[in-house]
Amino acid sequence: MAILFIVFGIGLAANAGPNESAKSAALRLLLSEVQPGTMASQQYCMLVFADRHFHAEKATRKMGKDRERRVYEGQLSEADWNALGGILDRKDFRELKVPPTLAPPVVENSHPYTISVAREKGFQNMEFLTNNSRKPYESQLQPLLQWWKSVRSARMPESPVSPDSRCSLDKTNGIFSN
């Protein structure tokens, strides 16, 4: 069993105010995913800022601890930035309301995602613990998740900067995955 942690959700809004961001730009988007594995899990996290700058992290985790964490930074291309804006500003995505859920002590088929999008009056926060929990929202989420997988599969320049606390997993809520 891989021990996973729920990615912070509501706490993100408190920690990701307009005054805190890399390069003095406001946070536009946070995406975090934990892909469970039999021996270790992979965590991917990306912060995208209003100036097209991004901060991404990839961690290999085992027994609830990082075994390796790499940090990447760079600038989104004009095409990637425009595609992201088009996805986030679509009416059906903007109006997406995902009720917060409390994690049970044991989660089967865990595959957590956290998505936070800066909006005019705060953040649109979404958290999904399993693939099944995303199914009712699949048509709205699929373009964003496809964009993200495309961007993170491209070569990114590794950075010597420290990991960002907004990409840290919440250590207070351990979950067991079957």
C-alpha cells in the first residue's frame, strides 16, 4: 500500500494570496496530482502565474516522504498560455462547483488531484480523491488535464530554486490506498 496525503485544498486560498508569488506575479492556477504506485507514488505540481511564468515540481514519494523532488521553472509559450486562458475562462469551467469532501481514513483507487484557479473574488478550488470522484465533471476538466499533461511532458529547464510550499502535500491527513 502506498501512503498518500491529501493535497491541501481550502488552505491554498489562504496561502496563495495576490502578494505571495514567484517573480511578483499573481498566481493564476495551481494543479497538483498524485499518481499512486505499488512501490512509490509520483506527485506533480504546477503553479502558473499571471505573467506566464511557471513553477513545476515532480516528486517521487515512498512511505509518505519525498525520495526525490525536482523543481522546474520557465515561461509558458504564447500558444500554451492562450490555450490555458481559453480553458480556464470557458463558461462551463468557470461555473464548475465541486463540493468539498472530507477524506475517509481509507480510500480505494486513490488518484488525488487539486485544482485552484484565481478568480475575481478569490479562488475556485476543486479537489478529487479518486478517478470516480472526477467523473461527474469529466467534460469540463478534460481539456485542462490534457493541457497539463502536454505541458509537463515537454522538456522543462530544471531550476536550483527551493520547492514551493504550495506544492507540499498536507501531512495531517494520511490516506491509505488499496
